[in-house]
Amino acid sequence: MLTLSPAEARSLAVRAQLLSGSRPPANAEGIMTVARRLGRLQLDPTNIVTRSHLLVLWSRLGSYDPENLERLLWRERRLLEHRAFIVPIEELPVYRWFMRRFPAGDSAWPRRVRRFLESNAPLRRHILTRLRRHGPLPSRAFEDVADASWRSRGWTSGRNVGQMLEFLSARGEVRVTGREGGERLWDLADRSLPRWTPHDRLSEREVARRVVERSLRAHGVVSRRYLGKRYSRALTVPLDTILADLVKRSVIAPARLGEERVSPKNPWYVYLEYAAPTGRSSGADSKPWTTLLSPFDNLIHDRERTAQLFDFDFRLEIYVPRARRRHGYFVMPILHEDRLIGRMDPEVDRTRNVLVINAVSAEPDAPATRMVVTAIKGAVEDLATFLGVGGIEFSGRLPGRWARLSS
């Protein structure tokens, strides 16, 4: 079993996420490199700075042209939008396996989905017929001819056309093939795919292996609990069977973090490509840097893992009432080398074309050297360049140790 110090585990996690070492090129190929390594980029409508997936790419590429992402998505089709994520097209065989089984399981939610689909066959036929004749189309192009309305406590309640499109996308019948002013355009799933789209029909075991290996490759070091939370109920192959197979093939290895006792029920696993035989992260191409992270960034999306690896308590506060927020609305953690050392709450004032930093906070053990302040300031300036704003304004109080940020 490998033993990693806390610093080695953090370094390995950051390196796996392409947040240290030589940056990928800030072009279309660099975007593909990031998308393939991370596996998927989460889409979120919040746009107070810019869309989250654009920030996830910026954190790894530096300033780049978002038009390259648009080209990869809608013209070259090397990336796909699927269920609130951007994914590389080579992952389509894995997603198709799940599409053929949607909605999987016999809990309350999949039963509700099945009832909705069965009760609204006329709405499904209406959507598919309209797309076949006139697609691609926005959701407002379809009539709500549902016989049974979708009910929920959230914003989707009564949005029958939107829900049907989402479920048909999950089943692989339709997909998003473009956007107009942020509005999604839907079409028949296979109509606009390139000729070279992979059509491999994978076994369940191969799908399970790819899912687990992809997660380990993207994150470098993860716990069994982390993997278990994301292991689809549609898969009947036990997770531990897949992990044992990957260990046997020397793809991954069980690991201990520091001096902590290893729980038989929750061991950690390391992706061996990123670790030297001694368990120490390889020093090759591992030069760290300083950047800001989207609150939806892949490095920190699991709050439990973020706390365990980085001793950093991060909570999404977008949906928290203003009076109850601790750090701000769109809080971006500050990554310096292999540590999360603070937070910023930025927004773009589009009337004045200025990047406004509403608040900055430093972790208790955050470094205060001139070099660190310069590195943070450089990250903010690069973000401003990427956003195309004309200036930067620090509107809130700064931590004393970082007072020079506004100078």
C-alpha cells in the first residue's frame, strides 16, 4: 500500500486536474486536452462573472478564445452537450449504455419518470415529429400536449415540454445541437453526429471499468466513498470488483493518507500514472501556479473530499439568502500551488465594464509574502483580460496580509 503525505496527496490531486505543470495550449486542442482529462465540464446558468465551464477552462489554460469551444461543440462536434455537461464525443459509447437503460432502478424517482413518459406518449411523438421535419428547434417551438403534467417542488413543475426533452435526451432520442442567445436548440440525437462518431457497444463490465478509471484519472487520488457516491445504480457489477481488477492491472493502487488509519470500508486509491513507485508524486512537469477556481470547478465539486485533502471548508452560497452568506455570492477559491489559501467574491459590472472584487478572505494559515500577493494579483489580472473588461476594482476590505492586492 502506498503512503502519501498530505502535501503529496494535494499535489497529486492538483496535477491530475491539470492545475500544475505546463499549461495546455490556449487553443482548441488545449480545450480538448482539458475536457478529456476532466471527463466532463458542468454547465450552470449563473453568469455574474461568466459561465462556469468557461472559468474551469480558464483556470487551466489561462486566457483563451471561447469561440474555439463553440467551434468544437457546434461545428466540429468533438464535444457534446449532454444533460448539463460538456463531454468529449469519444465518451458517447459509455453514455449510450446508460441511455438504453434510462430511467434505471425501481425507486420513487425512476418510477415517476416512467409514468410521465408512458402517460405522455402523444407529447413525445409531437416533439420527435416536429424535430424530424423542422429541427433543430428551441423548446418554445413545441406545444404542450401533455396528458399528465410533471409535478415537483422545484422550477420544473408544470414544464412538460422541457421535462420531456430532458428525458428524451437522457434516453438518447434527442440532444442539444446548438444555442441561440443561450437558448438550447434540440434535434434528433443521431442526425448531426459526425461520420467518425464511435458506435462501440460496450459490455456492462467495460462501462463500469471506464467510469471508475475516468474518475481516478481525473482526480488522481480518491476515496472508495467518493467513488461509491457516483457509481450508477444502473450498474450491477460491484464497485469493489472493478477496483480490484484495476489494482490487479496496476492502473491504481490502494493508499494511506499520512498517518491516518486505513478503513477497510473506505480506502483511498491513487491513479498510478501520476505517482512514482515510492508513492511520491512525480516531479516531472509538476510546476505549480496560482489561479482562481469556479465554485463548480471539478477539483472542489465534492465538499467532503475538498475538506479531507485541502482542509478547506467550501460551501456553495449562490442559493443562500444574502444575509446568511459567509463569503459572498459567486465565491471563487484561490488555489496557490497545492493549497487553497483564500476566497474571492467577484462580479462583472457590465455597465462600467469592470471586474469588481466584492470580498477577499484569507485562510488562517495563508502565506503573506510579496510573491504570493503578486501571484494572486496576476491571476485576477489574467481573469480580467480573459473577460475583456476595462479595469479591476476591489470594493471590499482586504485581509491585512494581502493589502497590496489593490495597489
